[in-house]
Amino acid sequence: MNKSRQNEFELTRILMAAVDGQATDAELQRANAMVTDDPALARVVVDVLTQESWLTWHSTKARQDGELRGDLLQQIVAAAQSTAAAGARETTVSAGAPARRSDARSASGWLLAALAASVVVAAGWGYHIGRSQRDAPVANSGASPALQDEEAPAYDARIVHRTACLWSSSGDVLFDDNYALRVGEALTLLEGLAQLQIDWSAGQATLEIEGPAGLVLTADHGASLSHGKLTADVAGAASPFRLTTPNGEVEVAEGTKLGLAIAGGAVEVHVFEGRALAKIPWADDQSDSKQVTVGTGQSLTISAASDGRVHWQRGTASRDSFAWQRSMGADSLRIPPQYVQAVLEAKPLLYWRFEEANPDHVTNAAGDRFHGRVVGTAEFVKHGDNQVVELGSTPTERAYTTFLTTDEPVADVLDEGYSIEAWVKPSHYHWATLVGMVCPPPAPEQRRPHAFLLELGGPRAAATSIEHPGRIRFLHRNPPSDDVSLGTSIFSEQAYDLRQWQHIVAVKRGAAMALYVNGKLTAAGDDTTPLPAGWRLIVGQLDEGQDYRRFIGQLDELAVYPRSLTEQEIRSHFELSRRSQRALPPPATDRAVRLQIKPPAVDWSELVQGLARGA
């Protein structure tokens, strides 16, 4: 067996183990290295898992006691090698024509395309590899979306807006605004929000994607979503706009606005306005397929069972489950004079209210020292008589890398405890540093060590010592360090809210650590060490020299106290502000929260990068 065939066989074995949930981290890293070293293996990934998906759906006998039969594995490898050898014999279609699929899989070609794309995209390989082969022909296995002829594009698709987007497993921003997309091009959005505009001769559609998500543009004026969330607004379409998913196809009628969420084997369709038609294969009523109409205000959940049948259930559409459907200005923050008085009476070391007109300076309302300095471009937003700071809202590099820091270090040792208080409104689920305390580096070329961090967890990572999906983290560490194994971290029990103001307080009372959200205790821990001296406050990113974990959203009423606030004080501060607010929108359901923060199947590479950055 030559080296090429050995690599294909090894890669296939790892992929099959990954499908069964049995692949180890070392095997996944080996597979990623193989595809990175030999981009031609990307085609094997797509084709092998496409065929495995076909076997799973069409023949439950393909597996015996949960193990893939050896003869079928050999057939899959042989088919993958045959496809790779075919090279340039891909099928292309002319402009405006739908992609043709082989007769053997005509009933499920769209399903296989979504399944194949989902595995590659979830592994963080899809676009990273596709980018390096952008001008090379891509083989069509009969199940993957057919690429359009480069000289006759089916339609014009462009990225028109981005918010804190991380593309591909490398974490680099690979797509700019007005970036022209091609049919068959995979978008791997690890984090952030991206808006796409699709125009063709008979219609127009706007897609808004929420990371983590995997999307492939298809040749029939549609898109295939493998995982994640999107909202679609379809206008002027002479024929339905099609969205394919692992559990069925959704035809979106003209004048329809809907949301689509895929996670944990379930597909949810939420129609806000208009009408959509869900085509469900192998429905649980024993029919070969089922067509279900979803109207205004309705939702449909489609989930696959172990017997290969697909179950569906109706419900009520929820706009709050989709970040794009919530305006950042919908929930305002009003701070009455009683709140300001209560904070000042609690004697904070610093109190930043962000009320000044100077875009480069933040005044400490509690004293003459520890004022703030704006590095970059911050926006200041009015909420009635109150003003808040907004970070990362403008799609420019300078605005995106904006952070705040104190103009001098704090020399005192806070050995009796401390408290950090702030009102926070995140734009979307993302791994971000709200507030940090950094100390001088041990040497000029070394990173600044952290003594304290208040952070948000992203949507995609499994729970680790430094990040829990969608949760708030409170880290205390003495001696200060960038070693992730040191210090004590506690995490909120519930996920934080999107585009809604929430009151967050981290408290250290002697050895006790406590985290409060909206006046309620949500996490507790113990660490006997005091807060060291010499730290400098940083807001909006990991530290001055590392523009990672950037916060995108709004923040206000930041206060640092040289003592521990009591529970009564914390509840009083929360109630003083919220009593003056209008009624809050209902929180997202537990199910919606889980869908929002569900990670892709494989996401170890971004985690490794996060660990390497420390803190």
C-alpha cells in the first residue's frame, strides 16, 4: 500500500470514529494535520462522510452492534480514492439551472450535501482548505452542491456587514465587507455575526448568520446550513428560496422572514412573517417524505431518531432565540440619581459612568485618581438621560480593537476583599474579557500576568478550566500569572442574556468568592489569597498587548470597591436601576439558550489557541 493510500485509509478510520463519537483528541489533531499537509485529502473528507451519511440513512443494517462493518469501510475508502482520482471530471451547471443529482440519490442529495458540509465545517477545515484551493476545480461526488461555471455565476452573493467575525479554525478574519462569494464556497463562522446579500434575476434574499455556523451556497439559489443559526428575509422571489439542513429542506416563500437553528441533531424553523414549506424525509408517519407548512408566528422542530425516521413538532416562533432579531437599542438602561448616590456611598475606588463628551478620556466619579484612557475608538450611546460606552460596534480595525485602561496602577493591597460591579449588554455569544486586572510583566518580552478577570464564555467551546459556553467567569489569581492552571475560577450557573442589560458583580470576601447576576448569587468558590498590589484595570480585551477576547457590546456604571459589597447592597443597586426601567422582554427559553451556545462536534483547535494565549 503506497503512502497516499495509507493516508486515505488512516483518515477514513479517524473520520468513522469521529462519527461514532469515539475519536480521541490526538486522532482529531492527526486528521487535521493530514488535511493541512495535503489539501487534496479535503475531498476525501467530504466524499467519505457523504457516503457514510448515505449508508446511515438508507441502510440501518450497515452497522452491526454499533460498529461499522469492515467490508463497508473498504468500499468507502475505494469510493473516496475513485473520486479523488476523478479530479477534474466534476459536474457543472449553467447559470440559472438547478444542480442535477445522480438517480441513486436524487431523493436525498440535498441531505447528503448538508451532512458532508456539516462535518467539514464543524471540524474547522472547510473554508480554511477551500481558501487555499480557491481557483482549483472541486470534484462533485453527486451529493455535494455543484459548483457554478466561473464565467456564468448563478447569482451575486456578498457579505455586506460583519460584527466581530472569526472565520475558520485559525481565528483569522478571512472575509471583508462586500466580499463576493461563489456557489459551493463554505463559510465557517466560529464566532460573531455576518450578513449576506444574495441577488439573482428573480429575487433577493438577506441571510444573517450567527456563529458558530457552517454555510454553503448552493447552485439552486439557496444555501445549505450544517449547524448554527441564521435568519432569512426573502423578497421578490419568483420561485421559493431553498435552505437545506441535515433533517430536511425548507422552501421560503416571497415576503417571508424566518429563523433557522441547527444544534444537537435538531432543526428549528421559526417563521416571523410569511410562509415556509418544510420537506421532511422519512417522516415518523412511515411515509417516504412529508411536507409541512409553517405560517406566521409558528415554529417547527425536526429531529432525527435512531431508527432513521425524522420526527417533527409544531410550536410558537421565538424572535428572542436569534440575536439578529434583537436590536441593541431595544433594552435601554436608565440610571436614576438614587443609584449614583448609593454607589458613591459605598465608597468605590473608581466609578466610571461614561457621561463625558471627551472620546479619549473616562472620568472617575469617585475621586481625583484612577481615571480611564480610551485606546482606539469607542462609541458613546444615549439611553434617555444616561450615556453608555459601546465597544466594537463599528466594522473598522481601530474600533474593533478598542479597549479602556486606568491612567495609573493601583498600589494598595486589597487584603480585606474587593468587588467589581458593572452593567453589561453583550451583542452576541463570544469569548470576551469584560474587566481585567493586569500587573507588570516579569520581563519586557513577557506577557502581563493577570490577578483578576471577569469574562464571557463563547458559544462553541466545551467547558474547560478557563471558559464555559455562554457563562460568566470570575477569576482570582495571586500571585498574578498568565498560566491557565493557576488561580481560582468560578462560573455562572445560567447563560448570560444577549442584547439585554444585566447587572454583574464579582465579590471577594476573605477567602470566599461570589458572583452575582441581576442581584442573585449564581456561583461561589474559595481562594485564601488577597488581591495583589500594582495592577492596572483593563476593559474590553485580554490585556494591552494581546487584543484577544475582545468584548463586543455595551457597558456602563463600572465600579471597583476596595471591600466586599454585601448581598443587600448588591440587590439594592440592581433594584434601584431596574425599577426605573420599562418592562423587560421575556427571557429566551432554556431550549433556545442551549441551541444558541451548542458547540460544533469538533472544536479543539480554537481551544488550543485560547490556552496558548494564557489567562
